[in-house]
Amino acid sequence: MGMGKESRDRIAKRAAQEVRGGMVVNLGIGIPTQVADYVPLGLQVVFHAENGILGAGGAPEPGSEDAFLCNAGGYPVTVVEGASYCDSAIAFAMIRRGRVDLTILGALEVSERGDLANWIVPGKRVAGIGGAMELAQKARKVIVLMNHVNKLGASKIRKACELPLTAPRCADLIITEMAVIEVTEEGLLLREVMLPYTVEEVIRHTEAELRLADPILFIP
């Protein structure tokens, strides 16, 4: 059940399939930053970073990193032709005006209503706080990438979040190492299962109630 590199890559690759040409896309810290590496070459996408890049690219080749060029998580990135730079206040103004089509975020918990908790664990320090509240509320679509269960084996997809909310009813799609789950008005819909997991295993490790798509796709 651990989240190894293969699982993280698989989640990022699946999330990249949700990116469409012409979108402005914000990638959160962690697994979401890897999504840029799986977007097909030639697809016209503008990646937005809260620290002030509009037109960020994938990770640079080892040895070619630019110390002055990084994403919001502080990791080296490249830029595409036509990229522009601004201060973080302008970058956040773009978010607040609803100019970001898609945001892909990590999470601590997601509820069956699409409530998102990803900014704090009371009494503990969570690295990288900032930006999620604006993105969760103002991006036109919100995709959550995370492990299906926490370190104690408890489900992170819950009937109701126990941790403080980042934003209510904001998540549209959840992608884990086990499944792809859509948040709908009728609740959570299990659309895809990542092999070798089974539908039964996904249900067993999900606290929230799941409806089953017809058909459910099995992803190799």
C-alpha cells in the first residue's frame, strides 16, 4: 500500500490525461509537479506557478538546472517559448480572477461531498502552505492526487473530513494509486481501478460510500 516512485509516476501520468489544449494549469507541490512531464509534446498548455511563472515546463535534464528558475515548491523547472514572469501577487490575482482552468493538488483528506483538507494538521507543521485555498475555490476544475490511505492505513477518502478544510465542495476528481473517483452531485463515482487492485479492495479502503460506474475501466 506504500506510495513508491512507480505509483507516483502512474498517478501523474493519469492526471496528465485530464489536461486539454489551451488550458492554463496550476500544479501543486508533490506528485502534481510531475504531471508536466507526462503532457504530450505539442499540446498547447500554459502551466502557472504561484511564485510567478506563466509558461513553466517540465523538469530540466540533470546538470542543466537554472538556480533562479523553480516552481512554487522550490524544485527546478524549465520554461516554454513565450513564458512570462511576474511577482506572486500578480500570480495570485490570476487565480482569484478565475483565470486558471485546472488545478492539480495534493490532499490530506477529501470527503464524499468534495470537501478538501490539505493545508494543516493541528499541532504539526505542514510544508508548503499557501495557494491551495485560492486555487481550490477559484480554479474552474480541481483534481486531487494522493495516496488512498494514510500512514496508519486509514482511508483518506472520508464521509466527512476531520482535518480543517481548505475549501468545501471544491474537488471534481480524485486520483490515487488505486482508483480514479469522480465527485458528483449524487456522491462519489468509482470510474477506474488501477490494476492489480480490485473493485472490492478500493471499496474496502474507502470510508466514503462509492457508486460504481458502468462500465468500470481497469487501468494496466
